[in-house]
Amino acid sequence: MDQWLYQAGGMHVTCGRKSMSNNGFIGVTARHDLVLYDDDGKEYLRRPVMAMQTRFNALGGVQLTIDGQKYGLGFQPFSATATVLGGALGMALTAAAKRDKNDPRTEKQKRQQFIDLINQIQSGAIRPVA
């Protein structure tokens, strides 16, 4: 069983233009493996953090390059509600519907904790568990 240094549910993950999960799970194990799960809780990717390239942009995007594939991470579930309803009402309804009652962190907090952990692992500040 994995020991987690980081975990977050409600993840929207894309690979290129393909949606891999709209409300999935992401984790980083104590062995420094990044693990991605789909909406049904099935693991579809497990790779060492040191074997991936990361890019963080000022707009809050996180992009991972793993085995030549580019993955985009969204730290909240995908919903078309905001697009369909539009404006502030759509955004407010979407935010309320997507709030994870088991995880009080905001999207921004989840993203920043992930970024901080990846930077610490890749810099060697945190050693993997054997």
C-alpha cells in the first residue's frame, strides 16, 4: 500500500487534447512516484517524479512531460456548467458543485502544495523512502 506525501481528488487531467480524468485523483508516494487515477479510481500512470519535466506558469497551469507525453493538470474537476451558463452565476454554481467536502483546501492551495513538493523532490531536498 502506498504512503502518500501528497494527494488530491477532484483532478482534471488531460494528455494532449484527450481528457484522462474529469474528477480523478493524483498522488505522490513516499518513493517519489507520481500516480494518476481516472474518474473510476483506476490507476493509469505511475512514474518517478525525477523522470518527468514540470512547467508551472503564472496563470496557475501545471504541465508535466512524461515519456514524451504532455499532461495538463487542473486542480478542480472539469465542468461545462460555467461555459453553458456563463458569467458569474455559472462560475458560482460550478465552484459550489465542485467543492470536495473531504478536502478543505482550495484549488490554489492544492496546486501550490503540489508545486512545492515537486520542487523539493527534484532539488533533492526530500529523499525517497526505500
